[in-house]
Amino acid sequence: MVVPVGGMGSSMGGAPPQQVLLTMPYLKAALVAVTIVVIGEFAATYFNEAISDCLTPLFGILVLRDVTQAGQCVLCLGVISGFNCLSDLTSLILILIGRHYIPGAKYFFSTVCYGDVQVYDPSTRKTKTENMELCSWQTVVGNVCIVLGVLTQLICCRLSLKIFQAYQREGMNAMLDEYEGEPGDGLRASAPGVADLPHPGAVAGVLDKCIFVGGCWIGGWTGGTSRMQDVARNSGSSKPTISRHCGFKGMLG
């Protein structure tokens, strides 16, 4: 089975499927939410997560720029948003276990907390442990943005795949319609059907009028059975030979 994957914009630049038109407003809202999350991550100095998450709105602009061509890159948007969802989820787990940004889950919404940090001392060229303040309003904003990032990226991924499936179904239906010849002549008009085959009785009637006499195929015989036997005896043959190819007369090479 041939499954259309790439280049699944609407045929002939027409309107996209109805399912796509219904889903697009929700995708726009989800992309706006992701953009707000990215701004919050930059404000919280969560730069790694912000740079990764900003790819989703960038690809979203390509999808929303021309809805009739959304099928060309909506799959890429789904893949990127799905990857960013997993990346944000990994960051959230590291935050909760105290390995990233804050000491642990109990300081998730705290603006004041302290933790041990490895600091490099250039004078001794060694690292030493110092107890420093880690929590602030920035960590609170960043932690909330990480949670919202997981949710919004997941929504973008789900909606993008839903739009992709709608274009895929439209492509499959177009292929089936072309094969069956519903919108036009298609392949069905060029292929012989049951109605184009000759009737068995007509074939038998033609075969009754074809004989092989004296090295020649004689078609269109109208002399009857007794006359066929007379011609066969005069030609030296014991009985006439009926040909399966009765549309011509000629000498055998």
C-alpha cells in the first residue's frame, strides 16, 4: 500500500480538509501559549530550555503562514514539539530531584533556599564547595514555565499529528478516487471492464466460421458445416481445423 507522507498540501492549491480548518484555531492558541512560555524561560534565565522551546513557534509560523500548504511542514512541527515536550519533562524531573536549578521539590515555589554549589577557584585551580542562595523569583517563574512547557508542547504535538492525519486521509481518498475513476476518467477508463469482454456465444459463433485449409487461415466462413467438410476433403485434410484467431486471412510463414 502506498501511504502519502510528504507534500500533502491540498490538491491543486484548494481548500484544506474540514478537519484541518477546525483544528487550526486550537493550534494557533497552543503556539501562542508556547511563545509565552519561552518568554518566561528567557526571563528566568532558563536559557537551555528557552532555546529548545523556541523552535516550536518558529515552525508554527511556517505552518500558519499559508493554511493551504500546512501539510508540507506540519509533521516537522509535530516531531519538534514532541521532542521539546520530552526535553522539558526531563528538565522537570531533574529539578524535582534537586539536580537542576534548585535543591529539591520542596523548594519548587520558594524564593529563598540555599544549596551546595561546586565553584572553581582559579588561584588554586581546584573546585570547592560553597553554600549559596539558589532560589529567587526567577526560579519560581522558570519552574512554572517548565511545567507549562510540558503541557503546551504536548498539545502542539497532538494537534499537529491530528492535522497530519487529516491530510493523510485526504491524500489516500484522492488516490482511491483517481483509481476508481470517480472524479474523471482516471485509470478505470483505460482498463477493460466486464462489459468490454465479448459474449461467450459470440465467440463460439465466430469460431464456427473459421477453418484452416491448404496452409491458409480462412476467416468469416459462411458456408455451413457440410460445406466446410467438402472444402477440407478437396484440400486433402481429413477434417477442418478451427482457428482461435479469426479476425484475418493470410498464409502461414
